[in-house]
Amino acid sequence: MRYCLDTQDPPGSWQIEPDPRMFDTALVACALVRVGGPAAAAAVERARTWLERRAPQDHDPVARLLDELPWLLLRGSAGPIDLRGPTLYGDLYRRKTILLYALARSRGARVLSPYTPPQIKELVERFYEKADTTRMKRWSHVDLLSTYSLLEALDGNAERAAAVAERLVTMQSADGGFCHNPVSSAVALLALAHALPGSPALERCLAHLLAAQRADGTFRFCTSDVWDTSLTLRAYGEHPVFARDAAPWAFEFLVKAQNPDGGWGYRSDLESDNDTTPCALLALRDREDDASTDAAEKGVAYLLGCQLEGGLWTTWQSAEDLPVEDCVAHVVAALATFRGPAHRSIRPARRWLAQRYEAQGRWTAGWYRNLPYAVLEVSKGLGEGHPVMYSAVESLRALQNADGGFPLGPGEDSTPSATGLAVAALAERHDVHEPFLRRALDYLMGTQQPDGTWPGTPELYGPRPLVYHLPTNTHAFAGMGLMAAWRRLSRHR
């Protein structure tokens, strides 16, 4: 908790950069090579030095491809790029696969694909022509415009490439980047370098990316001040010292960060989504001032307006999106808090969550590679006393490792984040003096570092199936376990 107090930003939020990974750093470096110039060359060299010592993610073959390929292209040692995998052109990975295709072509690499170059470009062009009438995430729109402009430029269609790039420029952020995201900014830089060389937009994007490089040579994925602040409030908000010294400013930040549509984006200045919005509402649940009450009413109205015909919610208001269990559960929990547990809007979603567990034997989180996270968050959506909720929580006990900790998934090493979440779920039903919970708490206390934090591992998806590590998430998840134990012990004093 003291670490939280020390790291709260002046606006009242928490916003700590994620740990670096190969994908972001190599992708930006590839774009900088195309731009050229002494400053870009120096940045690329610093990135190369860091990349030489890294290994790609290997929890998923597509994740490994995404993490490894930009670095191989940067080194010029990729050989033929094999993009023929059977899943690569499905709805989940198509956009990322075409991005890799365009990146490889821009580096002069030979690409193996089930589609010919004209077919690939036609596929992108069809999406481009529907871009103004199809709902999509803002950064998906940026990536689409960038990729299409780049492909037209590589085919020698300079006028068409420039026209598409001019549309891209209208989406540039005030800081020169795109969507506060190094991936989108790098792809946009590459497109601008081909289609609008020497343009002010190119120079601003270049300056943004050069300034974003860290001392170790890396470029970091997105920060998420709204999401991190909501999690931190949900984890530590009941502690009296935190409630006195941090919570008032965090609440004020969340209210100010609300978008005009009533929702919240995972970070300031991004469009609302249906996962961050209910989590922000859950963070505000015990706040009774007029501003928070008004914000909660607007947030509830936003969520009710986003409900699908079948009673579920997708994370984004996007045509390509599907409902995921943790997001649906967050919405259900928030609406139950502010509209009552019997509110008719949540009944179909609760049935769906129970059916998913009965069909699969487990819940899967759409945004974290962390089984205890899925169990804790989805069980809150079902509500206390539901038989499926009880079964899911009790199933966590089988995951516990010999060191007392819990893993992200069966058979893996223990992590503080998974352990904190498992304790938070199980401590609601078990005395914290039971041996298995004591061992878990001992693990959390034993792995805490001198500054009050815990070591973490990549577990948050983005872009899927790549994962990254946000230290604020690990800190909140471990804290949820300790605070659950603290609440149980406080009841007996």
C-alpha cells in the first residue's frame, strides 16, 4: 500500500510502463530504418543491442511468430517468410498477419502465403472501402489505413498511397503518435515514409517515436491509466490509510476520465470499452458524492446501450468483436451493484456464464492468460451462492504448487499475481488459517520485494496472442489476495 501511495501520479492515477518485449521494439526499429537519418540510426542501434539478448514468447506459435519476425526482418536473416498457417487468416489473426505481410514486403523479404499479392491487397482494399460504415476500434482503423497505404506504395501506386495516407494523418494524436500505441505509430510511420516522405505528419510521428525510446533501447507497449487506477482502487480501496491518502484523488481522476458517451477507455483519450467501463464503476461503487453518482448513472446507461440483442456484451463496439467471459462478468457485476442483482438485463448473461463453465469445465479470460483471474472475476458476475461459482472457486485448490503459490495455468510455475487472485477467491469461503491458505499467504509475503512490489510475468493480451506485463496489474492482483485475508482477519478482531 505504501508503494501505491508513493507512485500515485499528481492527477490521482497510476500509470507505470509495461516491461519491454521484442515485438514493439523490433517493429519500431524496422520503421525507423526506412526513415533513415542519424537520430533514427542511433535509435535502431540501441534497439538492436537490447534485442540481441532476448528470446521470443513461446506460449503460442502465433505469438512466437509475431514476436520473432520483426527482429528477423530487422537483422535481414529471415529468409522466406512463411505466413501459410491455417489460423493466420481467420477473424482473430487476419489483421496482424497482413501487417506482418506488409512489413516483410517493405523489407524486401519473400513471403509465402496462400494468397497472391493482388489477393492480399484486394482483401485490405475491401476493408478500406467499408471503413467509414463499419464500426472498428480506432487503432484498428489506423492499422488498416497504414497497411493499405503501404501496400499501394509498394506496388508503385504513389497517388493512391498518398490519398490513403492523408486520411491517416487526420487520426494523428496531438503528441505526434497514433492511439498512444507504439505498434500503430510504427506502422503509420512506415506508411507515411513511403507515401508522404518529408511531410510534417511524418516528422511529428518520427519525433514522437524517438522521444519514446527508453534508456535501455526499448519501445514499450501502451500504458493504461484508467484501467490501472480502477484495479488499484478495487484492490486497496477498503484499507483506511489508502482510503484517506490516495482514494479521493483516484476517484476524482476516474470521474474526470469518463468519456462524453458515459463509458471509459482503458487509458485517457481513447474510446470507451465495455471492460474498462464496468471496472471503473466497480471502483466507484462505495463513492456517494454527487460527481461519482452522476458518473455511475452515465456509465450504467452506456453499458445498457451497448448490450447485444442476445443479452451479452462485446469488449468493443466493433464489428469483429465477440463476447468474452471476463468482460461479460464485469458488466454483470457492475449492473448488479447499481441496478440490483435481479435486474432483468443481466439474467441472460448470467445464464451464458454458467453455461460456458458447464460446457468447458473452466472459464477463460479474454484479456489475461491467468486462470485464477478468470475464476475470481467471472464468479463475481455470477454472484455469491451460485452452484457453478462455488465449483469454479473450489477447483482452484487443485492448482496450488508445492511452494504454496498458484500458477497462471495448470502445471506452470507459481506467480504472485495468480496467487493473489486465487487467495482473493478462496478466502471468501475459507478461514485464512487453513493450511493451504497460510501457505499461499506465506508465498505472497516471501516473494514481496523490499520496495513493496512483486515480480511479474507477461499475462495481459495485446495484441492477442502476445502478452505483456504491467507492474501495476501484478501489484493489484497480489494485493487483492492480501486484502481478502485482511478483511477476514478484521472481522474476528
